[in-house]
Amino acid sequence: MEPAAIKAIFFDVFGTVVDWRSSIIREAEQLGRGLGVVKDWPAFADDWRAGYHAGMRRVNAGLDDWKTVDQIHRECLEALCEQYGITGLSEPQLATFNCAWHRLDPWPDAVDGLKRLKAGYVIAPLSNGNMALLTNLSKFAGLPWDCVLSSELVGRYKPDPKVYQAAATMLGLEPGEVLMVAAHGSDLRGATAGGLGTAYVSRPDELGPQRPYAPEDSREFDFHAIDFKNLADQLGRSVP
């Protein structure tokens, strides 16, 4: 894909734009202090994320009715509280903690990199997060999107190719005019199947310093960047 062909850039959010793991650990530690309990909060965060993936797979496989990510997270949270022996949470406390996913910190390069890319392209998240989650998260993290796009609008979850194609259509574009940016090869392969261009951005600390991701093969995707600023450099978006 040549940069001149790109009219819009879509971004995966969890792990690519925001550091979900550190943020969830922070929120869980805060909850634990309020309850006076100590748990393995990094493991709790990892298990919550794993439940999110499992819930989406069940929906896409037709084994469950459509559920938003907020609903999937809530079901996972209730199961994890029982698993980890966390008791005494009121309904408002559960609801507030479930919305920890609305309060995730961006990676250090994310906001400045997005602003540079926004100068030349329409930029939007294309996330499995539901519209309410993405809207609140964008406000919290100061993400300068032109619009918000969610799998919720399609009724399927990524990496189903229909999600990427439908998002391009919503902006009046052909798939080949859109670049999909993600830190996960499976997401980008779904975008490729949908006809989009692809950019892999490395986030080696997504799963924590003890479990760094092995970088994806740079030959598989159109662009391969170390962060959003590096991607902007490759696309010719100089510092204003």
C-alpha cells in the first residue's frame, strides 16, 4: 500500500492505543485497598482479558447471543470475584469497577502520534469495544479521533472481515483506501481478508515486562513501526 492511497486510518484500541494491563492492575489495586484485601492483581487482569476474548469467540461462533463488551466484561468480573474470593461488593461498586475498561491510559506516544496522523488522514478506532466504552475511553485518554467506530455497529467481532469492510463503507470508502493499525497479527490478518491495508505497531510490554510479545514478521504487513510516531514518519506526516 502506498501512503498516497490512504484516506483513513483505523486503529485497534486495547493494547495498540492504550495500555490496558497496567491500567486494570491500577484500578484493581485501588479496589483492593478499599476492601482491605490483597490478591494477585496482575493475574486477575490477565484472567479478565482472557474472559473477554473467550466471550467474543462464543458470540462469533454462534454459541451466544450478541453481547456488548461491557456485558462480557461484567459476566467475567462476577465469575472472577467468586474465583478470587472477592466478596462484599455492592452493585454500584461492581458497576464502577467494570467500567475500569473505560479508564485506560494511552501509551506514551499515542496521543501525539495520532495528532500527527490526523493532520493528513481521517482517523478512527475500529475496536471490539462497544460505543459507550469507546466514547468514554476516548474522553478519558484524550484521544483525538474524527469519529468512533465499533464492532457493535456490525453485530460481529473482529477479526471477522465483515467488520473491517463495513467500517470502510460507513465512511464512504473502499477497503483499499483504509489502513488498519494494530499490535496483533490476528487483527491485521482479518483486515487483510477484508481488503484493507495493514500496519503493525509493536507493543512489547502489552502483557507486562515478564511476558513480552515476539514481534510479528515485518514482511507480512504493509508497514511495520515501533510506535505511532514512527508510523507517522513512514507515512510522511512530519512534526507540525
